[in-house]
Amino acid sequence: MNKNSMRKLLSFTLCIVLIAAMALLATGCSDKKETPKTPATTTQTEATKGILEEVPTQVTEKGEGKTAFNFEVTDLDGKTTKFLVKTDKTIVGEALLEVGLIAGEEGPYGLMVNSVNGITADYNKDKAYWAFYTNGEYATKGVDQTEIDPTATYAFVKTPA
């Protein structure tokens, strides 16, 4: 091998080593702590096949349909109730209304949700409201405008003013 080829090989090897070191450093610096997995009872149906491999016993299934998505309700005490909603609807709000998980009134800006899983939030009485989230982020659209993404988790959190 000539001197130029040797330099190229050395540079290439050095780049690979640096990339590997950066990848290890990035994964080692993460504050994410793994939570231990608890055994789950599985309930496999055609609607959930390929979407969720396991449905833990603490998840309540609601509805029927070809599409399934995760939905969570968190009350003022911080208690979270989880659901797997199955539907043939394409909008999250329509699916949640269909299975009776939300109720509300149509207003100038769309559906104003005032009850989720039987828990009422009345801003005029208790200064609380239902905040809508998609994948842990405050939603940019209302529940009645959000198209269902089977890989997403939707949530309503009762929020004090």
C-alpha cells in the first residue's frame, strides 16, 4: 500500500471509532431510567393485532372497530385511567363520543369537553377544565379536529385554573 492509501484507511478507521464513541456517550448520558416491566395479561383481538402486542389488565377496552388507539384520563388527584379505544371513526373526538368517554357542548371553536370518563370539569364552578394531549404534548388541535393515529396516545387531564 502506498502512503496516500494508508492515510485514507487511517482516517476512515478514526471516523468510525469517533462515531461509535459518540453513540456510546449519547446513550450513556441519558437520564431516562428504565422502569421494570410488569407481567401483563394479554387479550389479543383482530382489532389490536399488530397495534398492541399485549393489553395489560389495567387497560380497559372500549368500542369495536378496525382501528385502535390508547387513551388516558387523569383526574385532579393525579389518578390515571387507561383505555384502548377501538373504532371505525377517523377523528379522536368522534371515537371518544361514540364509546361514551367524553361529553360536551358545541361552541364557536368546536367541541367544548366538560366531562371525561364521567368526571365533570366546570370552569365556572370549580375553575377546572379538561386539557387535551397527544403523546404527552399539549394538543395543537381540538379533540374534534384530531385525526386518529393508531400509534399515538391521546389524553385528557383535568387541570385547575
